[in-house]
Amino acid sequence: MGSIDDIANRYVEQWAPLDPIGATFVGVAGYDDQLTDLSPDGFAALADLDRRTLAALDAETPADESERVAKEAMQERLGLALERYEAGDITSDVNVISSALHGVRSSFDLMPTEGEQAAANISARLAAVPKALAEWCETLLTEARQGRVAPAKQIIEVAKQCEVWAATDGDNFYPDLAARVGGGTPGLAAELARNAEAARAATVETGEFLRRELAPLGRPKEAAGRERYQLASRYFLGATVDLDEAYAWGFEELARLESEMRQVADKIVPGGTIDEAVAALDADPARTIQGKEAFRDWMQQLADATVQELNGRHFDIPAQVQPIECMLAPTSDGGIYYTGPSEDFSRPGRMWWAVPQGVDSFSTWREVTTVYHEGVPGHHLQIGQTYVRAELLNRWRRILAWSSGHGEGWALYAERLMDELGYLADPGDKLGMLDGQAFRATRVIVDIGMHLELEIPRDNPFGFAPGERWTPELGWEFLRAHCRVEEKSLRFELNRYLGWPGQAPSYKLGERAWLAARDEARARKGSAFDLKAFHRDALNLGSLGLDPLRAALARL
């Protein structure tokens, strides 16, 4: 490997000790007993690493095409991260799904729980929770005093999450975690319990800080505004898009999808509506599973079968990537997400579901496409294949490069691809895929509309509030009208959009970019185009921002 690859590899070596939480997430060994410094100095140290690395990259000329892609990718990702830091977006961030608080809690989900070393690591990390959360509160207050602060309503929602995580009649996360750890000595077990209680108490204190001290300083308006939103959009997509065009396209795409849904619904209930077809599917005992453990097992069986079915036919799935674990998250926030394998594959990739409290019945027709999205050929294949390619990719490209537009766009493209390959021939499963696609199209409209406070088109195809300007209240009405999602989960989704501007549209806009890249490759190569080879070569580039991805694919 050449100089740029050396810079990339050194970046990972210097980054891991600065961000132990991140190291756990990407599976870099040796940091599970630590937490990231969440003080202003800690954030500044990470930004300084980005700044120094960008300067080193600027001074180097790529030795070959691989290094050219690596340089473009790192400049785009690190450059945007630095812009967001300097704007205060990273250090003032409080949202219901991805803030530093969530990183602290969820880092424990990925840690081994059996054996004395595992117990010692968990105990040490638990002991570090009070300090880390105090540092985070210090950073948030420092930023707020400079006028850089999250919306007050978002802060309150996160305070509520702290209460649920800590409550003995809620998730009771830290004490339950300590009770699950096995293999330690009696003394270590007692230490675990003490440290878990301290972490629980610190979570309660953090919730009180958010509610009493930070929320009064919070922004009264949840809308990000165009300038802040444009930067966030560039970060999540890895591309600069015309937001007004994307907003208008969202209406067109949702109308197209709902038209197709009506056609599929007619196959389920002849002459019936979409909602009547949904009701028929939900009432079908063959498509319903009772109990979240049984539902997890169903997901596991489908995920395993899909790997076996696709491997060697449509994808060559590396042996290290073939295992996948379907997991029930230890919290009840309502999210569905994927976590990648460890760098050495001792920890497999995992599909998680944080089932809301009180939900115990599951409709399989809705979730076949979710398994494809989170598993194979979605995130699990995409991320796992990248981890394997040490002969092609430097360490940064394998384990740290990530763009939501690339990643979520690929996973949504993977859902559509499974339909194209004939795996959604069942009308119920097909309706589930289309419903998920429509949900993501709705998010393009609502996310851009609410944060930019745009006017709702007077001629919109749904006759919805013509001429009015978007508010969170109208966003909720539109979601309820077009999304068949359980109310608690949909409320979480709305809060997620309001606190994480620019991320929700990355799914559909990313999918649109993947489809365009495939069309361009097919047109360029003509009869020589091979779909399996296109997927292999594209994924072998790693997770690039969409602009670097387009440029790299055009050169293949």
C-alpha cells in the first residue's frame, strides 16, 4: 500500500484510543474497558485528528486508482465532519437516536458478557459512565451558552428516554446488564452491581440535567432551517442535492408507490383498498407471530435461508459474512437497526429490534423486506463484504468509512432488488416492501418540508393541506395518513426526524443514486453489463459518499 493508504491506516490507529465507543462499534479490540472523552477537549482532539489528516492527504498524490478513491473518500468524509464540528452541530447534538448518550448506552450491547475478562471490561466501562455523562453535560452546556443548542422539545424527549432506561419498571438497563454477566468472581459480581447502580444513577441525573438545565436554553423551534439542514444533508448523503427538487420528487415517488400498492392490494382483496388488504393480511393467522422471542426466531430463519439462497447465484458471499444474528435489543425505543461484525469476525453482524413495551404481536408480511434490508443482500452483506477486503481496501475504508446515503440507499435498493429477483412474488410480502418504500418516500417529504418550513404544494397529488407551511403537527398528520406503522413507533419516527435533520431522506435519495449508477453502468457497458459483477465491484469500493461513489463507478 502507498502513502495515502498509510495515512488512512494511521488514522484508525490514532482514532481508536480517542473514541473507545466507536472502536467497540466497529470491532477494534482493546478498548472495551473505556469510554470516549465527551468533554469539549475530547471532541476537540477528534477534530484535530481530522484536521491533521486532511492536511496530510492534501500533500499526497495518489499512486493508483485505489488510492485516488481513498483520498477522495477521506477528504469528503473528514472534511464534512470537521465542518459540522466547527459549526457546533456535533458538540450540541441531542436527539432521540444517535447522540453521545446513546453511544454510551448502546456500546454495552456489543460487548461479550461471558468470562472473567468480559466481566472486568463491562465493570470498568460501567464505572466510567458517570464521568462520561458528566463530560457530555459539560459540553452541551458550554455550547448552549454560545447559542448552539438542540430544540427544547428534542431535549425533553431524550430526558424521557433516560427515565425509561433507568426505571426499574422500565428497561432497567444497567442493573439488568450486570445481572446477565457471567464468569466473574463473587467480588467482581459485587463490583459490577455497584458500578451498574452508579451508571443508572448517572443516567437519572443526566435526564434531570436535560430537563431542568438544558431544555430552558433549547431552541423553541424544531425546524433546522436551510443552512443547518443543507450541511446535515451533505453529511448524510455524501453529496450536494437540490433540496427543493428532492422535496418535489418525494411527492411524485410516493404517488407512484401508492399507485403500485393499490394494484397489489387488488390481488389480496379483489376490488379492495390498500387498508382493506392490510387488514386482511393482519388478520391472517399464518402471517402473525405471537411473542417477540418467536418473532426473533422467525427473522433468524429467514435471514439464514436468504444467505444460503443468494450465495453463489446472485452474490458470492464470503464465509466470514455468512453468519448473522437476529437480536432483541435490551431497550424499548422502537428502533430496528444493524451492527457490523468485529474486525476479526469473532463478533458476527447483528440485526436488532428494540421492541416497544406492550407490543407482542408481529405481522410477518411487513417484515420480510426488513430482513432483506438489515441482512442479506442489505447491510450485512454490504458491511461484511467490505470488512473482508483487506487485499483491496485500507483499514479506514474497511471499518470507518460510512455514508448514510450509500449505506441506507444500498439497503433500500437491496429490498427492491429482491423483488426484481423474484423473492417477493407473494402479494403480501410485495405489499410489505412497497409499504416500506412508501414510508421512506414520505420521510423525504416530511423531513425536508418540516425543517425548511416549505409550502405544501397546492397541487400535491394527495390534496393534503394545500398552500400551508409544514409544522411538526402537519408532519404527524401526513405520516398517519400514509404510513401503516404502530402509533408508538411512528411517534418515535417523527421525533427522530425532528432531532436528526437530513438523515431520513438518505434512504430514498440514496436508493435513487444506486439505481442511477446501475442504469449508467448498463448503458455504458451494453451487452457486457453483468449485474452480479456490478454489485461486487461497487461494494468493493467501500462505503463512499454518493458523489465520490458516482465518480469511482464511472471509472470502473
